[in-house]
Amino acid sequence: MQPRDILHPRPEGLYCPPGDFFIDPVRPVDRALITHGHSDHARAGHGHVLATRQTLDIMALRYGEHFAGATQEAGYGKEITVNGVRVSFHPAGHVLGSAQIAVEHGGTRIVASGDYKRAADPTCADFELVPCDVFITEATFGLPVFRHPDAADEIARLLKSADQFPERAHLVGAYALGKAQRVIRLIRDAGYSEPLYIHGALAKLCEYYQAQGIDLGRLEPATVDTGTKGDFAGAIVVGTPSAFADRWARRFPDPVTAFASGWMRIRQRVKQRGVELPLIVSDHSDWDELIETIAATGASEVWVTHGREEALVRWCEMQGIKARPLHLVGYEDEAE
Ligand SMILES: [Zn+2]
């Protein structure tokens, strides 16, 4: 049996014919296995969803309790048989609950890694290396120019700026699931113990992270309607990037706009978004992490998806690893 007989792209997503299931389908299907809660991977309306407890919880928070006909929890490392195909979920180090999905059939093991990173992140379980025959990797930052700096150093620049400009509010744009909580946690780890102010769109997920034992310190709603401008002088406010593009943001005193994203490496994007303080903090692997991980899995074949596939495919071929782009549609990088 060829690997492509075990998993191959369909318009709905990556499909496993012998198991009759999809991984991270972008359209409603009967049976879905879901790597993590970002909206491009986790959609509502499937008949049956198999995912980690935390991903199921996050989907319920975002879409409401009835987001799927039925759900089943996949514990990390536990083998589950789906229509005779063995599957198991392993930490991906991307956001809380994120998993790589190993699919094993006819003696071939394919690992669909979803989105992943190798850098330390105290807000989710560390990436686990799963040896496999075929490794499916993301390529969001699949170019050698992408090398993420140490996230702690980026946060140190934010705190330095907050120190330097005590009369200004610092508005930190960070996506609602994963990035925001990681940024908050990094600020705490840097020793900042003042309350942090959060936009309402982050409240439910921050609460959930805290209920899962991830200490984010004291969080206060950043409700500007009730206070005066001066209330937020010297404060650090975390919100979704769209919130800061909104009128909401104009109420803060002389704000310093920061944005935490892997894309802040690109000067043009910093300019486009009008970001004053770019913070290069990514929940995706950079180039070095991608190639180290590919080599470490021992895979003899690599399929590259969502992002800059070509450079990574070429790198694999130069190492004697069979590689090809996997053309999956409908994935944007919500997480970045
Ligand atoms: Zn993601």
C-alpha cells in the first residue's frame, strides 16, 4: 500500500480512505480528526470529531456546545482504532491542546503534524518527536530567512518600552488562541506583576487557560467606556489585532502599538500594519526548527503544506528525502 492510499488531499481536506475520516477538514464531513483549535483547522458542523480534550473544549468555547454531532476525546499517546486504522495524538507544541496525528496502516506510519513549534512555551505541552515513514509538515515560515529570536528577548523590549514611556499605553496585538496567552505568560515570566488588561475577545480563552493550570496572573478587562483616557497610562493592554484596528483602540492615551507575530520579521508587514513596536513571537516553527524536525523524524518521505512549500521540498531532495508539496486549500494562518 502506497502512503497516498492512506492519506491524500480532497477538497474537504486530508482524507484517509481505509479509515473513512478527514484530518482538519475545511468543510463539514461525517468524521473529522482535528489537530488544534485554530479556526482554519477546527470548523463547526462535523458529524463526529475526534480531538484532544482541550481542543474539544476550545471548539465548544468558540462555536458553542453543539459544534459537532458527537465528540470523542483522544488522550496524548493513546492508540485509537478508527474503522481498522490505528491513530494516535501527540503534542505539537503549538497552542494548548494541539496535537500531531499519527496514522498507521499496513505497516506504514504517517504523521500529520498540523501546526507545530519546537521553541519552549509554558502554555502548552512540548512537541513530541514521533518517528515515522511519512512526515507531513507545515511551511508557514519555510524559508531560510525566517529565524525566530528568543521570545523572552522580544518581551524584554516591550517591558523596556513600557518603562521608558510611563505616560503611554502599550497595546499588544496577539491572536486570541495561543499567542495572547503565551505573550501574557512571557510577560509574567519576565517578572511583571502589575495587572494586565485584556480585550473582551480574549476573556473566555484566557479564563480557560487559567482553569487548565496556566497561571496568567491578574487580568482585568480593558473597558475604556467606563474610565477616562488617563486610566491606562503606563498600562499593557493585550487584544486581538482586529480590536486594535478598531475605534476601541483610539481611546487609549497616546498608545504604543505592538504586534506579536512571526511576520514581524518582515519590515513591509510592520509598515503595512502601522506597528510601532514589532515583536517577533511565533507559534510556528522557523526554518531551522522545520529542517531539524524533518531530519529527526527519520521519514523517508515528506509532504509539505500551507506556506512556502518549494524551499522545503528542495531542501529535502538535497538530503535525499523524497518530498512533494501537498496542495491543501483553505488554510490561512489565524495563529500568526
Ligand atoms: Zn494553528
